[in-house]
Amino acid sequence: MDTADPSPSGDDYDRFAPFYDLEFAGFDDDLPLYRAFAEHSGGLILELGCGTGRLIVPLAEDGYDITGVDLSPAMLALARVAVGRAGVTERAMLIEDDIRTLAAIGDRRFGLAFSAINSFLHLTTQGEQLAALGAAFAHLDPGGILVLDAFPPHPDILNEYDGRLIHAGTYRDPRTGERIDKLSTTVLDSAEQRMDTVFFYDRLRADGRVERTAAPFTFRYVGRYELQLLLARAGFADITFYGSYDLDPFTAASDRMIAVAVRPE
């Protein structure tokens, strides 16, 4: 990462770039959710932490003008390839930017902003999270919608993060056919609401050597009511929480914690 413009936690997300699409390229469970909000908002769309463009491409293909921001040059490079391959460069703008400030997008305003699959949790202090919410608020049209998708910090979920090293998946590199095993370990600090995680990607070479890439990162998880207070402090109203991509009510058994908030008219 550019040391002059570090990620919120100091993590180097460029390390994830070669492996991210192996796991998530085919994931689209949340796409109908964002399509529905895009249709409802009817304005420009902003994705906070767009990664390799998993959601940028289909939304642009749907005819929406969408801007994706991310701090990882390597992630954005892959997103640009995907956007170009899909032929939607005129509808998809990709910008290296910090979601705590959104300084690089100027005075653009959007009808919808969203942060998918835990991206918001990479902000590792309450101050950083509030700054990002304030920046999103400033770049939404009156009546604009913000959607945040995070995992719910239910005790049964948090108890799984005890530092054990687990096998999290096996993939094939589509370019080389090489096997890649993903291992993961997470240490939880419940007092700080902090999860320190390392993903290990072990690439099995044809000669039997194993090439390992370690990708550490940190989450700061939030509960429903803390996030509600942060959103309210940033100026948002009509804050609602859902427990699934189908917008089921949020309960103690929910798999996701999806906050939907509105910038008042």
C-alpha cells in the first residue's frame, strides 16, 4: 500500500487481490438486495470498498452509473480489468480513495451508497467508523440511502474465534490450475471489539513446493445499537436493521446485520 495513504488499520489489502476472486467471484447472494435499492433510489451509486468489482460490474450492466472506491491499487487494477471485459467503462468509475474522507470524489452526490460483506468493519476505531459515515452522509443526495452489510456479533459466532488455525477452503487458480488452500486464524479481543485475523494462502507448485502468502487484517465489530447510534450521530434517520439479504427482521438468529439509513430531505 501507499504509505502516504494507509488503510484504516494499516493492513495491506493488496495481498488479498490475487486470491479474492477465487473465493468471492461467484458470490451474488447480495446482488438482488443492491439491485432493489438501486431501483428505489434512482440516482448515482457509490460503493464503499469495491474490491475487485464483484458488484460494480453487474450494476453497471444493469444501466446504473456507479462509482467504486477502494484503497488497494491491486484490487482496483483487477476491477478495471473486469469492468473493461464487461464493456461498462462508461458507467463504472473506479477511484483510489479513503472511505473515511472520500476526498478524491470531489462534490459528487449519490442516491445510494453501500458497503458490502463486512467492508465497513475494516475501520478499526469508532472514530474511523464515524468519519466514514460522515463522509458517506456528505456525499448522499437528500433522501439518499446508505446500506451497510456486517456480520452480527452474536456470542455463538464470536466464540468460534479462539485462535485455532482452520482450513477455510480449497481453490484452483483458473490461470495455472494450481491448487490453493486457504487457512485462517482469528484472535478475539472482546474488550476492544477487535478481531485480528490472518489468512494463509498456500499455493501448491507443480514441483511440490508450497508457496505461502500471509494476509493479516483487523476487524472492529459493532453491535446493532452502537451502529444505530453512530448512524444517528452522523446525521442519518429512518434507520432500520435487517437480518438477511431478503430483508427479514433482525433477530438473535440472523446470519447478517444489514443497516439501512436515510439522509433526511
